[in-house]
Amino acid sequence: MRIHIATDHAGLEFSQDLAEHLGREGHEVIDHGPLSFDPVDDYPSFCIRAARGVVADLEAGIEALGVVFGGSGNGEQMAANKVPGVRAALVWSVNTAVLAREHNDANVCAVGARQHSIDEALLFIDTFIRTPFSGDERHVRRIGQMAEYETTGAIAGFSLED
């Protein structure tokens, strides 16, 4: 599988360890940066590039997922979710990794590099990558509603007014 990764300065060392780990697991890793340490770098561009890479691969029929991380993973998740077609989930446990994939068909995993040990983060990421989407009708329906809103600003059959 192709795995797109991105970080900020808080996760730079981890990104190198992650790329090596994923390579040993047989994945093709595309690193969207940064490639050198800058304590005031801006993560949105890196994470958006990774998210766009995931969407482009999926549209081309290439099996792909993304992993974005920084100090908390929150901003990185928000940046990735700005890309149409991305469903980025903040993963902070094995259970959240499983549910992000099984229930939400998340295609990008966000992890707080300062919140977990390297071993914990790798466990969460490996779990995320290995867990398939359940395909249950209710989850397919909900994902469809999010995609519909993303493209049209509405969800058919539902009022979004207060």
C-alpha cells in the first residue's frame, strides 16, 4: 500500500522512524515533509500535500492511506480534512484507530507525536493501516451524507436549519 506521511517540526524525528518502519512492513512511503528541522515551520502545507496525495491515489485506483502528525495531531487533522475526499481521524488509542477505519472509512490518520511513545504511535498507525472498513450500510450512508454535504452544502432529506 502507498502511505503518504507529513508532519511538522514536532514530529520530524518520528517521521524518519515511521518511514523506515512502514518500508519494512512492505509499504511504499511518500514523505511530504518537512525534510529538515525548522522550529517555526507551518504544518498545513505538508499535511494538505499528503492528503491530496491520498485522494489522487485513491481516484487513480491505487490503494493508499495517509498519516499526519505533529505535537498534538489536532491541527494536522484539521489541515488534512480541508482536502475534499479526505476523512482524517485523530487517533490516540488502538480502539480509535480501529473505529476510524471500521466505522468512518478514514483515509488519513492523525497522531500527536508528543502525546505517545514511538512504540504506541506505531501500534496505532499499524492498526489503522491493517483495519478494513466494515462496509456496514449505516456507515456507508453516513459517509455518503458527509460527502454530499462537502460537495453540495446539503444532505438530501434532512434540514440543516436550526
